[in-house]
Amino acid sequence: MAVPHDFVPDTQHRGLVGLLPPTLRGLALLARFDRPIGWWLLFWPGAWAIALGGGAIARWDLLAWFLLGSIAMRGAGCVYNDIVDRDLDARVARTATRPLASGAVSLAAAWVWLVALCMIGLIVLLQLGVLAAGVALASLALVAAYPFMKRITWWPQAWLGLVFSWAALVGWAEIVGALTSPGLLLYAGAVAWVIGYDTIYALQDVEDDAIVGVRSSARALGRRVRSGVALFYAVAVLLWAGALWSLNPQLLALAALIPAAAHLAWQVATLRPDDGANALHRFRSNRFTGFALFCACLVVGQASAL
């Protein structure tokens, strides 16, 4: 298994995680607690929906619950994904150091850890109203199917988009009490955004994925990957613009999207598809996209609530 010069391991013993005893460190790495970018990306769509619905200030506690839920359920998703993919992970340079693939954590311990994380998610679920809780539960089938998508489709990133954006529907249902067009447009834009940034993420594994037979949008797009990411990001911005406009049809509302759109444009302009470290940096920078769009939703949502 060749290791590229710009190889960045998927799990790293750094920060507070690196100070934990071996057993706890293995569980923390299994849930990707060393890589907070994942739960930020899961959290932002729900935060956008709460803010655009005008509830960011009045329901600040809901933002806190969504953050806790994002950390727990992203961790649970990673554990489940690693249980399913442990054999494939062992054959890919970037993922071979994952706790299950490397043998640092047993399969039985992984299942127990998965249940524990899901129980935290259940506590968060109980804070929601009936409609929002029902919407949240509806995502479970999508989540369970995701790890298998890379085996049956060239676009597992599209499935991930459906899953990682789902909090937008939950947040909107909780604040507004219905799944109306602004929330649906916000969700659809988030799906396109996820496809774009996860295609960038998949660039790190293109060579290994080709060897072991794993499919991805990065492989499907090939040399057109930059234009493909640009297209998905453009669709995301247009759908987000539609969400803001349907709530507050003013040009100033659309102007609030400029920082997020500019950051996405920077990602595309500076992306080097053959440089894994560059791709990882551009992927991680989407936490700033999430924050920029949250600010836009906060301004428009609060203005519309007045």
C-alpha cells in the first residue's frame, strides 16, 4: 500500500484526545472526536434553519441541543461506518490507522460505544416536538444505508448530502411547525453544498479507491472535478438565495449571502485536485462557510420576525 507524500492520516493522536489512556483514546478516535470539523458540518444546517425561522435568540437552548446532538450522532455515524467498512479501511492508506481497521478497538467495544452515543442522541430527540422528532427519526434509514452507497453508486456524496443536511428539516419543523418552502430550499441547498465539499474530501483517496474498487464523485468527475464542485456550490448558493428571498424578498437579504458565496468561490479557485493536503484544507474550511451562512440566516430571520 503506497503512501503519497502529502498523506494525512484519518486519525491523529493530538490535543486532548492524545492525552487520554489508550482505551479511551481509541473510542474517541473511533467517534472522530479528534476531528471536530465533522460535527460542525452536521450542526450548521440545523443552526441555519433555527436562525432563518427567527428562533436563534428566543430558542438559543435549541441551538445548544442541536450542537450536542451533532457531536453524538456524528460520532455514532462514524462508529457505524467504521464497523461496516473495517475491511476496506485496512486497505486504504489514509484510513488504515482507524481504531477498528488497526485493531486498537474491538468490534464488540465498537457496538457498545455506538449504542451509548445513540442514547445521547435519544436525549436530544426528546427535547423536540412531535413533528420535528418524527422528521428526525425519518433520517435513520438514510443513515443506515449510507456506508453501503460507495459500493453501489458513483455518487455516495449525494447520499451523504441527504443525511448531513437533514438537521435543516428538523430545525425548521421545530421552529416553524411545518415543512414550508424556505426550509425545503435551505435543505436542498445544503445537500448541494455537502456534495461539493465531500467531493473535495474524496480527492484524498482517489488512487486508493481505484485500487480497492470504492466509488466516489471525485473519481466519477475525474479531470472535471473542479468544475463539478463549482457547479454544486453554485446550485447551493442559488437555492439558499431562494430560501432567503421566499422569506424576505429584498436585495439586502440576498446580499447577506455574499460572504458565504465568496468563500465557496475561493475554495474552487484555489483547489488543487492532485494535492491531498490542499483538498483537506479546503474541505475543513467549510466550517467558515457554515458560520457565514448562519450569520445571513440570523439577520434575515430576525428581520422577518419583527
